Amino acid sequence: MPTISKWEELNWGIEFLTMPTRKVLEHPEVQKWLENGVKFDLLIVEVLQQDALYALSHHFNASLIGVSSFGTD
């Protein structure tokens, strides 16, 4: 079984945790909402490494609820 360095392990972890944020922000429907001035009352987002999505609540003038699908401990 091949071994990877700690550096490679860290980079894999960062990519794994930031990829969902990138996918959301690059999604064509989200891009339309950002361009068209759509407003929402509430946004519900995953909190683990999704900090960039918090700004969407400001952009859409919406309340924000963070949910942790990984639990609390």
C-alpha cells in the first residue's frame, strides 16, 4: 500500500473539505440567483469548512442556520 506524506494528506483534507463550497458557488442556479438579486428568508448550510457560504446570507438578506452533519463532538 503506497504511503503519502503529511503534506499530501493535509492537501487532500483541504480539498475534500472545500470542494463542496466551490461546487455550491459555481453551480449555474446559484450563479443566476447571485446575478438576479433573488432574496431568501432563510439559508441552511453545513458548518464544517463552509465559511464562505455564510456570506450568502448577507447577499440574499436572509437569516442563517448552520447545521453540523458530523455531530458535536
